[in-house]
Amino acid sequence: MKPRPKALIIEDEQAIRRLVRVALERENYKVFEASDGQSGSRLAAYRQPDVIILGLELPNVNGAAWLQSFREWSQIPVLALSARERVTDGVAALDNGANAYLVKPFDTAELLARLRVLQRCWPGVPEGSFLTGDGFNLNPDAHEVEVAVRPLKFTATEEALFYLLVQYAGKIVTCEHLLRSIWGNDSKNKLHELQVLIGRIRKKLEAGGNRIKIRTVGRAGYQLFVAVANDSASASV
């Protein structure tokens, strides 16, 4: 059976979210919603939708700025929604990473047609376990992380952060990138909170007795890696 496509709606107007949700669910989409850029970034990270419908007039963040940050770590197709009197915002969104835009008010039939076009160009994310290997199994749909055959319970923010590190496994991910990806424009003064979250994730990984570690790389950022036997690399915050 073909898996249901997943869509994420990031829009502050509840009436528009409801309209889009109803149209998508009629087409058998699994739908997730966010009313601001920060929660939208978190949902995009651990839900891994097949497509994102992005309202450009979000609270506390400009749609083009959100797209710039998002495109640093994901190529999920984005359909931007622009108000009629602000069509230039749609053009700016295209310049900053949107794949298409639609002017409000819009017909849901046109919305669905544009989504079908976007999905033909994007293979999407397989249902179930998104990443498997090196002793871990991450299932964003079930909010489960299994390491060394032991399930770990993460909060939504911990899960989104862990997923980002997994995406770049073996590479250094800067603190700035993690902060923007998790908290968006609200990332100022969140460095200590990021460090606390990294510490919690480490403890949960260590409790399972597995070889997956998170290394602090000076002030640059963090690196998720699989330790070899007798690896004594520091993992302090």
C-alpha cells in the first residue's frame, strides 16, 4: 500500500489552516499544523513532511528569512502563500528557496494541483523509520528513537535536535545553525538552553550503553558520531 503523503501547514490564520487541512485530508494527506515559524521549524525537522505550505505573514518572522534558514538544512518543497496586496513577498520567497507561490485568496483545487506538481519533483521521505544504521533507528512518525535496540524517550525539542545531528552525522553542526533551526528568530539568548538539551540527549544515549556519541567541537558546535572501541573522545558540553 502506498504511504500517505505528509503535509505541514505553517500559517498564523486559523481559518486558512482549517481550509487547507480539509482540502488535504480529502486527498488522503497526513496533515500537521504550526502557527509560527519556530514551531514550524521543529515540526519540519522531526515530521519530515513531503511538502510544506508556508504563509509568508507569520508572527515574529519574515517568510523569506524563514526560508533562508530552512534551506540551509532541508530541500523539502515549499509552497508559499502570499497576500494579494503583497505579491512581491511571493517573488522574494521564490528567491529565498520557495518552489512555488500562490496568492490569497486561492481556490483549493489550484492549491492541490500545485502540490501535485511539487511532489512529482520530490521523492519524499519513506514512511516509518526515517534513518536506520549504526545502531540507531529514528521514527519521527511514532516519536520514537531506538538506540542499540533500546527505545529512548525524547521531548519534541530533543527529538528535533537529535534528528538534525543525525542528518549531519560525522560532520560538525554549528551552534548558530542548530539555534536557528530549532528556535528560528527566537534563538537569541538560547545558547544555554541548547547546551542543556545536548546534555540531556547525551545522558539518554549513555544510559543505553551504545556507541553513539555527541562531541563538542570547541566553540564551533557539535558532532554526532559512532565511537569505536576504546574511543575516549570528550563529550562534555
